[in-house]
Amino acid sequence: MPRPKLKLQGKGLLTITQVAGMLGLSVYQVDYRLRQEIFPLPTLTSPQGVRYFSQDWVDQIKKQ
């Protein structure tokens, strides 16, 4: 049975790939910084483990 999809339309959330592009980093570099707690936790993590980030999260990182 397929799992229900997380409804993200209209929430303005970004994937790690989009965030990496906005920050000029690779997905690996963003993931590494998340694991080392250099970056704060993602805005939302789905039950399947997909991480989503808000624009505020990206703005906070750019200020660091």
C-alpha cells in the first residue's frame, strides 16, 4: 500500500537540493553541516526522512 504524500503545496518549503544551490554548496556539504550541528535542524522532516527547509532557515544560514 502506498504511503500518503506530505502536502507541501503553499508552504514554501525547499528540498536539500534547492537549499544547497541557494547556498552555493553541494548536497553533501549541507548534509555534513547538518550532521555536525553546524547548521540548525531542518524546518520539517517527513516520516520517510525527507528534510524540508523554509526560506527563513536559508536566510538564517546566510547571516552566519
